[in-house]
Amino acid sequence: MYASCRRRCPSGASFTPALVKATHNYQLSRKDKGAWAHNFNHVGQVLLDSVEDLTGTVPANRVRPSPGVRSSSGC
């Protein structure tokens, strides 16, 4: 499945499966116009998971969203 994802980008680096997934997740977060209100915790979790997948660690100054907790805007 991921064999077709091992292409080269213009800088010469290869697209690994983790990078392809992270790119998809980033695009999802940027293009979903309602994510900030309706899927805030989910999108945050997906982006943190992508960073963890790429680097092997969770960013030190980030806290994972708690399940079921709504944003302070009340949405």
C-alpha cells in the first residue's frame, strides 16, 4: 500500500508513510473550516499524534486534550 508513497520531493527527501500521514492530517486541520469549533480536541489530538509519529516523542510543552472536554467558547 505504501510503496507508491515512497516518492521523492523536490528537495530530494523521500516521503515515508509517517510523513504522508502527517501531511494528510495537517491538510485536514487547515482545510476543515469548522474544526476549530466542532472538532477542536480531535484535530489537536491528530496533530499531536502526527508529531509523535514523526519525532518519536510528544512535544514537551503540549498537553493532550481531555476526552469529552469542551472548548472554553462553549461550542
